[in-house]
Amino acid sequence: MEMTVEQVGDDIKKVLFIGALDIDGAGKVDLDFSALAGSSSRILVDLSGVDFLASIGIRTLMLNAQVVNRRGGKMVAINPQPMVEKVLRTSGTDQVIPIFTDTESALAALRD
């Protein structure tokens, strides 16, 4: 699992995950992602490179979204692969981390 972070605009961080967000992948990104969530109020999570999402990966996403939300911020996801999107919707994760198919809509939601 790889995680890269890019500044988008003044106050939005874009996180790109590549690989499997399973027990190994979550372990590799958990600390860095938690630090980012603790210091950022608007996060755009690009899931286009995630080819597998396990429950531990959902936990990683949800815990960090809750940290951001408690501080009045927002986290959204874009471009999950079909099976990853199905897992996110089936688990109800999309109720906490809205899913978008294009960057413009996701950025607009973050700025609201």
C-alpha cells in the first residue's frame, strides 16, 4: 500500500492510496493517515488505486473521517473501483465519507 499526499488549493489535502487496504496495507498507512487527519480539516481521498478493501481498511477510513468531522472538517472519497465502492456502500461508510465520481463535485462538497 502506498499513500501520497498533495495540497489542492489552500486548505484541501488530496490523499491517493494505491494497493490493497487490507491488514498489511492499513498497517503501512495508518500512522501517516492519522497524523494527516489530525492536522487537516478537508481531505479528498482518491481510492482509484485501491484494488481490495478489507474491514480493517474501512476502520482506517472511518476512524480518521470521524477525527476530521469532530473538528468541524470533512472527508470525501473519489473514484473507487466498483468492488471497493460496493463494499463502502454496503457497509454504510458512504454515509460518513461521501463518494464522488469526479474531482470537481468532490471539491465542491468539501468547500460547502
